[in-house]
Amino acid sequence: MSIEGVVIAAIHGRAPLLFSYEGDELPERLGHPHALFLTPEGRAEVDVYQVSGFTRTATLPAWRTFRLDRIVTAERLETTFEPAPGWDPLGEKYSGGIVAMV
């Protein structure tokens, strides 16, 4: 299954996502993916409530947005999550289009 397929399945199943990201020397991150969306420029990005794992820029847990094309590995875990604090499905950032949303 493609990275995009794994991300979409995790979003639809409200399943945590274990993933690595380009440029991070591939340490893993664990997060709750809430939306796969398109930016106004047409780039696919994923809104994730990151709960643990590698980060350079945030104190966890925290909302993070990742470019889909920079996710190197992704694994959907078998547990589930509830929407995270601050989840805004009507956010302006989604104006480019939604591919998948919890």
C-alpha cells in the first residue's frame, strides 16, 4: 500500500500513525492524523496531532502539519483515537480541498 493509502486508512479508521519524515535521519514519530488536504498550491499535507517521537520544533503533544511527499515510512497502528483538543474541521487551511478527514 502507498504512503498516501496508509495515511488515508489511518484517518478513516482514527488509527494512530507511526511514521518517519524526510530530513530527520528517519527517527519515528507517533501521531493522530486528522486530515489529508490540499494546499491552495495543490500540495498534499497531513494535519497530525503528534503525541510522541522525534520533533525539532514543538513540545509534545502538539498539532503539526506534514507534507505527504516527505513522509518516508508510515504504519497504521491497530488502536484508535478520539479527535484531539483544538481540532477544527472547518479551518481555513482546508480551503484547497479535503482528501480525507476524521
